[in-house]
Amino acid sequence: MQPGLSPGSPRDQRPPTPETDYPELLTSYPEEDYSPVGSFGEPGPASPLVTPPGWSCHVSQDGQTLYTNNFTQEQVPVPAPRSIRKSSQDNETPAQASPPEEKIKTLDKAGVLHRTKTVDKGKRLRKKNWSASWTVLEGGILTFFKDSKTSTAGGLRQPSKLSTPEYTVELKGASLAWAPKDKSSKKNVLELRSRDGSEYLIQHDSEAIISTWHKAIAQGIQELSADLPPEEESESSSVDFGSSERLGSWREDEARPGAAVPTPGPGGLESDLSRVRHKLRKFLLRRPTLQSLREKGYIRDQVFGCALAVLCERERSQVPRFVQQCIRTVEARGLDIDGLYRISGNLATIQKLRYKVDHDERLDLDDGRWEDVHVITGALKLFFRELPEPLFPFSHFPQFIAAIKLQDQAQRSRCVRNLVRSLPAPNHDTLRLLFQHLCRVIEHGEQNRMSVQSVAIVFGPTLLRPETEETSMPMTMVFQNQVVELILQQCSDVFPPH
């Protein structure tokens, strides 16, 4: 017991406050929701403003109504007037109704919460700057104040000096949901989205306290959404029903202890689901076509995974530009590098290069990010693997396998040569460039340790594969390698100079 306080004094009868009972917790925030609003009830007919125990109410010199904590002298301003909606069952006569200027003032909620802003008017912020903040919900406005330590422990007398508002969120047209785990690793996190496209994460360690905040904010959004036009309400205002993500979050709330679970009336759930379907239908109808996005330059056709003939036609080239760039770069870096095409490059860097190729026409392989030649060779092999149809087309696969099985060597060579020459022009020209490059790699075999056989093992399954998996795949793979090996050995005959 602190000096100067006797048993039975008001000190022992009030709920604990962080300033006097838990000063050490102000570095984070207390588990108790010490907001004065937690004690506020609905005003009765004899009293237009209810003052909770331990607080006093008075009007300052400038006409501002204030709540003052009798123990800490902390002052909280009363919000602007807000009307209390009457239900259709109220039998209040016009003479009994309060005039507009006498509408009841209510402070919805106040307390210390953790909060961070993740999106600012549609622009995603890079860092999550979590901090504790004195938070006030009043009149449909959620305000986060700076410097929670000062505002909660300083005992400042003037509301104007209480602290500086950092974020002010209008709940009209906003949406609220429990944040999914990919948004934050913290527990008990709410995600609030405002009409202007901003997003906030709100958190408290106490599940009970954050649930009361969820209920208060959700109620404010629902009340204010009644003032929106029907179209705007369906587009922007939602509590737990604005998207499939929030529908899932609503079901999570059912198992959350102390959470406020929506209890729609008869037909309420159906109307909410109907609103979601209506919103999705409008979105789908407004979607631009893929062709229009291409024409406006918003998206580019991809390089990886594109059919070879389509890619060459689009680029107006005989061989894909990316293949030409890779071969030039590998030969410029040095054909004597150990394990060329056999050693794998960093997979994450290869994927970054792939993304760059697909989304940026100005590809510079001399960029420092691609300095490892094994990244270039890995990306080139990935390009060939991801072709919808391999460089040796599916239609020719059985013929190549049959040709390589011929016992007569001259007949086998002649048959393979004729099959290569019968390939479509993009396939033939790309094979020519690739095999001539691989022959130059083999010429430096003493340095890079890449023989004809090792190159054939690397490229056989990549360039030549059946359309459907076969039961004798191990044996088929041997024939695939043998086809590539034969073409490498007889490259100048299969691809004679122009």
C-alpha cells in the first residue's frame, strides 16, 4: 500500500491504472483496457451524460466537455455530438424527441494499442513500424496519438496538449477483419481498411481487450454504412463480409474466446452473401481483356513457357533473342570454365533472371547480378525445359528413337540428318545455333571437363522427350542421349555452312 492511502479509500475501490499501479508496463502497454469508456453505459432519460466511477465531468473555458481521472488527473475530451438511432419499435412522440442541439455525446472507446500503417492511400509501405499508441474511438473516427508514454503517464491537464494525432481513420466506408497470419506474426491482430485505400494493423496482447475493440469498431462501421448510397456501400463498406478472406476470418472468430460473433437476423446471412456475389460479378464485368492490356502496354507476353514459333514470330527473329544473348554471354565469359552446363547456378538467382526476362524488354546480362556464368547456363537450360513442346517436336520423337536404333551406322546418320532438316524453321535454326555453340564448349573439354557424352547427358532429356511418359523411360533416356551425341559428333554434316 502506498503512503497516504488508508484501507477503504477510493484508491482501493477503483480499477488499477498503468500510471499508478503498473508504471513499468508503460514501455509496452498494459493488459487492462484502462479506457474510461469501458465504464460508460447508455445514458438514461434523467441524465444526458453518464460519468463513470472514478471520473468527473466538467466544461473547460473554451466550452470543451472533458472527463478527468480523479486519481491521475488524466483528461479525455468528449467527442462531438452523435445521434442515437431509435428503432422502429420506439413509441417516442415528436414532443418527446430531443432537438438536434441536445443530442447525446458519447466517447465510444479509448486505450493503448499497438498499431502500424501498412498501406498509405493504395501505396504499400515497405516497413512495418509497430508502436504503442493512445487510441480513441469517437464519433465514427478512430484516432491514433503519438507518444503513448507521454499521453498515458504524463497527466497533462489540457486536452490540446494530450498528444499529437498521428493517424485519423474515418470509419465510414471502412472494412474490418482479423488479419491473416501472412500479414503479421503477432497474435490478436485486426486489419482496418479505410475508404481512401489505407490499411492499418491493430494489436493487443489481451484477446479480451482486442475483441472489445473489434466489436466497437465493427459496430461503428455498421452504423455509418447506413448513411452510404447502396452502390458505395456494396463496393467499399464491409465488416467481415467484404471478401472471401474476411468470410474466412469471420468463421475464425467463432472459435476465438471472447470474440464478437456476428449474429445476422433472418435472411441476414443470405443478404450479405448476395452482396459479395454482386460485388464479384461487377468486378468480373469491369475486368479489361487480356488483349486490351497488351495493347496498352500494361503486360508483356512471357518468354519462358511460350511456344517457340510464337516467340520467334513475335520477336521477328529466327532464333529467340534470349537464346542468342545467353550463348554470346557464355562464350564471352569463357568456354574454359569448369563444369559449363553441368554445374547448377543459384536457383533463386536463376528465377530472378527468368522474371527479368519475362517482364523487361531491356535485358543486360552483363549486369552484376548475373555475373556467375552458371546462372546464365542454368537459365538457358530452364528456357528449353519450359517450352510447351521441346526443341525436337513431339511428332518427331518416335522417328528419332527409331533412327538411333538402326544398326547400320551410315543409315543411322543419314536418317537423323534428314529428320533434323525436316524440323520447322524455328526449331531447326535454334538447334543449329545451340549445337554449334555446344561443339565449341566441347572443344575446350580439357579445361571445362565437358565431353561429348557429358553434354549429351545434360541436354538429352531437355531437348528430346516423349509427349506422354513411357514405361521404359530409363531405356528411352539412353536413346535420347544417343541422338544428341550423334548430332554433336556430326554437327558440321547435320548443319552444313550456309
